[in-house]
Amino acid sequence: MTVRNRGALAAMAAGAAALTLATVVACGSEPAEDVGGDEVAALAGATLTPPASASAGGGAVPVNPGTLPAGSETVPPVKLSIPPIRVTATVNPVGVNERTDEFEVPPSVDQVGWYRYGPGLETDAGSVVIAGHVDSAEQGKGAFFRLRELGRGDRLTATGSDGRERSYRVVAREEYRKSKIPLERYFARDGKPRLTLITCGGPFDANTRSYRDNIVVTAVPA
């Protein structure tokens, strides 16, 4: 129920150090056809340069728990609604597990996690990342079970802790091998504002009990 990517970077909050994500996110499903990749590349700004410690085989960069800091002006998403795939999910702030370097998606598969070291909903630049499970052997279908069905032009809404709804329009859906996903693009704090939804996909490996790929959906403010 994780995603592997050796040596990839995710952007932290302003002024904080970059961290190495050994894994990112949930579980998967059947492969999806890529659409909109060129538009995602155009939305992204300059990519991050990995520090020496983040290179393959390097030591892990220290990470922090996914709790919101006191007095933060960041507006976290608290609810995600995706009508085309009948999703209404609670969004929880998450970080990275200090022991495993895994993105800590909420354990309840009907909930999703916002990467709280990246931008919040009020951002004027960068990628707001929300990740969730597709399914679970114990709990069944997850909030992002049908994420791969989203297409360009589909609409979704993220509600912030301030009570205001923000509307987004899907511009891309892409699939990557877990070891190949360019996290520096999808966890960036620069480039045009966008919402990034991530889960797993592709064939299931019964030996490792994990899916091979990641499904990434990118949406822009509508």
C-alpha cells in the first residue's frame, strides 16, 4: 500500500529542508491511458536540485510529523468532492513516517491525506497534493478507487478549513512506475497553482502485496 521512488524529492514548506520520499501513497487498479502530460509540464516551474543526502543510496533527510503548526496561515483542505466518480471524502493533514519514509495516508480508506508540507488551498503557486487509497484487503474500495476514470474537463471541489469551496478542472491523468514518478514536479512549491491527486495503479504484485504504478491526476483552479 505504498509507492516506491528512490532518491526523489518532495518540496517542504517555505524555509524548510527538502525531504526524500522513499514511498508515496496507497493502492491501485488497472492501468490508465495518459492524457494531458504536456499541460502538466507547462504548469510546473523550475525543478528542485536534490541535495547530496537525497541521491540514491544517500542518507534520509529528517522529517516531521504531519500536524499543523500553531498560528499557521495555510488554509488546509478539509473536504474533497469529485462528483464524476461519486467521491466525498474527509481530508486530513499528513506528513512522512519518520521510520519508513512513507507518505502517511490516513488508515481509513474512505479518507484522504493532504501533504501539509506543501502549499495550502490559498496558494498562488505550486502543487497542493492529496493522496488516498484505492482499496484495501480489509476495508474494500477506497476513496480513490475510481480515480483513473477521471478525464480532462471533469470538475471537483476542495473545501478549506475557512469554509470556502474552491473549484478545479482536471487537465491531466498520468500513470508512472513507482520508481519513475517525478515527485519534484508533483510536490513542487513553484509553477502555476494546481491540485495533484495521487493513488496507486497498474498490476498487483502478490509477493510484495503492492501495485506497480501510481495514478496522478492534475487539476487547475476553475
